[in-house]
Amino acid sequence: MVKGSDIDNVDFTRKPSLRNARFTDFLIRKNAFDEGGFKGWVFCPGMLFNSTDKWWGDQGKRDKPHEGLDLCLYKDREDKILRLGEKANIPVIYDGIVVRIVDDFLGKSVIIEHLFSDCDNNRFYTIYGHTIPEDNLHVGKIVKEGDVIATLADSNSLKTNIFPHLHISLGWTSKAISYDRLDWENIGAPNTLTLLDPLQVIDWHYLILARENCKKLGLPVRPLNNKIL
């Protein structure tokens, strides 16, 4: 449970601005991607917010529109498409406080509340799915932007036929909503969380591949830690 005193100790006076996020910059530094170059994110259509398509397996239809953004592929300076490994460090986007850690079908999801000066009647959340949280991460822990909160879960070992990837969701909810309702049965449901497109916060160049080009990548049958193209 998150106590009021925990939140009272957090000094979040900045006005929220999704455009000022430095998530990708933090991720590059925390994983030393700058050594090999990180030119931009690469997405298949099924990785995008509100997509009704899968990008793995039979690449058929999802049960419901995608609640967030899947980060998996990126280009280096030589325009080779690479992918995040299962040990990639995941930084938090903004200062905040951990309010829930819940199971998802590939690992655990960390839910962080961010307090801003002009959000008197609402709460803003970022959600980091398919991860293994850091050992010292717990509900009530205060985190600062750029702090590593988790690593990617190794989905390959679960025989799910899907690459390790980070799912990010973000959105607003009323303060009347209990933290207990922040789970994958309710996220994106009416009157719970008003979801936003995470492309606004990745703060980096990105490329969206045509569906047929995604099929040429052979997702997700390539060996771990290999180049895709």
C-alpha cells in the first residue's frame, strides 16, 4: 500500500510535458548502446498503440486494441536492425512513486504514479510491462527519472514464441480510482485509465515498417542477441 506520507515526501512541482521526456536517452546510456550507435526505434504496425494486429506468432488479430507501445527493434548507425536483449535495463520516464507491481503474461508490470502541479483531480501513470523488477523495487519506493527499475523478462524461456520486449502504457485516471484496479483486466477499460500514445514520450526518431517488411524479418524466430537484418 502507498501511504500518504510517501507521496508527501515527493517534490513534483514540474508541469507535465510529454514532449520533454528523455526516456530513450536514458535507455541508451543505461545500456551503453551509444558504443554501437542507436539511430532510432523500429516498429512493426502491431507494436503500435491501439493496433488490433499481432506482430508475433501468426500475426493475426489481438483480442483487444493494444494498450500501449512495444519497444523491441532499433537501428544502429549502419542501419542494421537490432533488438533489445532480455537483460536490457529499463529506466523510469519521470520522477514518481511505485504504486503497484503486477503479473503479466511475460513477466511483471511496474506501475508508477507521477505527481504534477496542475493535476489536482487526476493521477498520471506510466506502466512498464514484461519486466523483471529490480530486487530493491517495492510499492512505495520513490524513483527519479532515469533510474533503472527493471530488466526485460526472458520471454524466450517461457515458450511464448515472442521476442523480449518492453511494453509501455501511460495515461490519466481520476483520484477516485483505487490502485487495486490498476491491473491488466482494467487497464484501458472505460472509466479506469484514459490511455495516451507512448510515441509522445520515447523522444527519439522512429521508423514504422510496412507489414510485409515485418514478415521478412522472420519475427520472432531469430536467435537471441542476433542482428535481424
